[in-house]
Amino acid sequence: MLSTIAPVGALLLSTFFMLVAAGLSGYLIPLRAVGEGWSTLVISLIATSYAVAFTASCLVTPRLVRRVGHVRVFGVMVTLLSMAQLLNVLVVHPAVWILARGLTGFALAGGYMVIESWLNEKVTNESRGALFSVYMMLSMGGLTVGQYAVPFGDPMLPGLFILAALIFSLAILPTSLSSAQSPQPLTEVRLDLPHLFRRSPAAVVGAFSTGLIGGVWNGLAPVYGTQTGLSTTEGATMLALAMIGGAVFQYPLGRASDRMDRRRVMVVAGAIGVFSCLLIIVLGTSSRTIFFAGMFLLGTVLFPIYALNVAHANDHAEADEFVAVSSGLTVVYGGGAMAGPLIAGTVMDLSGPSGFFVIIGLFFAFYGAYAAWRMTRREELPDEARGEFQATLPGQITTQQALELDPRADPDYGSDDSEVAESESQAG
């Protein structure tokens, strides 16, 4: 493992700094917005701005890198990230914060893409799985550390915003001092979403539903916590427990989907999501123990369902189409992440904080119900036609460069040595 990590240690350290600052700012900004008395709809516009810009950056950044190179683009992205945090301090106004949050989403996606392209240069087919696992653990760990930094300051003061800017700035140091050569130009994937939908409607609609759920959770969960009386530490725990639940249950949920129709697992995941939301709607936060248990239970499906969509889509794709298919699902997820906060923000303004879990529960119900309906429209794939499930990061932490780290990006993934040798001899 150490031999795999050592050559890319500086790049992973830059990634960690970016994610710590991203976790800090992502939790801090909704808290401060609530403290300023802004409506939930305004806060949802801030979340939507992030999702729009993040998705746009995945399409634009490869062209920027081709024009001026990786190092310059990465420097620009880190500068924009720091500027956005300081802009939030200088001008406390909804319109400026919507712009600044969009700037953060655009620059964060661009920064991810540049670092991930460097990682792809260093990875081999033998080390791909190990490095991808380390990258996922580092990503979730960084976000959690950043969220737990919020209780050490006051969201109504400039200190935490300045801290986020400083940590974002730190991200440029390991990469700039690294001796690693600049990688090849970033991959540009041609998207054909109608073709992807024809191949796997359940995966595409599932990705959009997952984006709706993820957009609401990422943008408005801190708002729910504040409005229901949770402390900043309890709010960070709420976010962390959901993430831990997702990390713990990615593997068993995925293995279950390898042994049966993945759409059945999608239906079960939708039902668990609905049950978790109903539990919180009925019991609220009066018992912290039950509430946090509900957050863990919700997390068991909140994060893994994105990987279920990817696995199902790739069951219906050719071996060399993994990156193209998964990139398409990332864009679809982004579309859902744009719409979700706007819907939930409107409902929460009308009904109060309970509307947060009402909307998430409805989105989970739609996710499971559509998968159940698709089971009546297309027969189950035979066992030998299903690929192997692989845990992956949700859409707003994923770019097409990260997808190339996934072991399934290798067309020979899942084939044994004899099959690979046979295909190579036939090609020769």
C-alpha cells in the first residue's frame, strides 16, 4: 500500500486540504445564512449555484487545461477558491454569496480534475483499485474533518471563512513543490444522454433522483439542524454519521446487487430511505440518540445509491465505455442537484424544517418506485452479464478524471488472466 501511495503523496495531500476546506465552507455557509435571517429559498439558491457551476466546470476545465496547462489552471482554481471565501466576509449579501458559492463549485471541480489527472498518470492497472480506495477514504475523511472544524469558531464572525481560505491556499503547496511531471491533457468525454437513457433508463432516472436527494442534503442539512435547535457540533455529527453509514454499507449493498437484479436493491434502498425520513419526521430531534441512529440509517442508502446507478448502467454497456457512461451519469446527477435544493427550499419556507425530510422521503420513494416499475418493463440480466459492484463517490465529489481511477476503467477489469491472454493473442 505504501509503495502505491508514496509516489502520489503530495497530490493526495493537496486533495486532502481542498476537501477539508470544502467540508468547512459547505457547512459554514448555510449556518451563517440562517444566522443572517435569509429565507430557506435563498439558501437553496446558494446550493443550486454550487451545483450548476460544479457541473459546468467538468465540461469547461479540460479546455482550459489544453490552452494554458495543468499548473496554471490549478493555481487559478485555488486562487478562486480562496477569493470566494474572502468575498463572503467582505460582502454579506445573498446575491454576492450566490455568486461566490458558484465560484467555489466551479473552482473546486477544476481543482479536483487537475489533481486527479496527475493521479491517473501515476496509476497502473495493478495499483488502480488500492489508490481509488485511498482516494475515497481521503475524500470522506477530509470532508468530515472540515465539518468538525466549524464548532471551534463562530459562524457569525470572519474567522472560519478566513480559515477556509487559508486551507484552500495550502492545497497549492504540495502540488507546486511536487517533482511529478505534468500529465497528459484532461479527458474530454462526448456525452450522449439519450443513448444512455435508452441503454439503462433505471440508471439515468436513478442518477437524477440521487442528485435531487444529494443536492437537498448537501445544501440544506445544516439549515435543518440549525432550525431544529442542534448545536454546531451536533450538526457536524449528523453529517458525519450519515457519511459513516454510507461508508459502512457501500460494500454489503453492492455485493447484494451483484447477486440479484440491481433494481431490487434500488427498491429496497428507496424503502429504507423513506422509512428513515418518516422516523425523523415523526420523532424529530427530541431524542438525540434516536435522531442520530436515524441519520446513520439514512446514510446507509443516501450515499451508496449513486454507485448502484453506475453499476447498473455499466451492466448494459461495453467494457470500454465505463468512463463515458459514468461521466454521463455525473452530469445527470448534477441536473438533479440543481433542482433539489430549489424544491426543498420552497417547501421548507412554507412548512418549516420538517419539509426537509418530507422532500427527501418523496425523492427516495420516486427512486424506488421507478426502479420497481422498470422491473416490469425489462427482464433481469443473467448473473454472468452483471459486472462487479465498485464503491464510488457521489456526483458532487466526482469528475470524469476520478472515474479513470476506478478499476472498471480498465476494459479487462473482471477478466481473469487466461481471458486477457486470449484476447491479446486474438488481437495480435
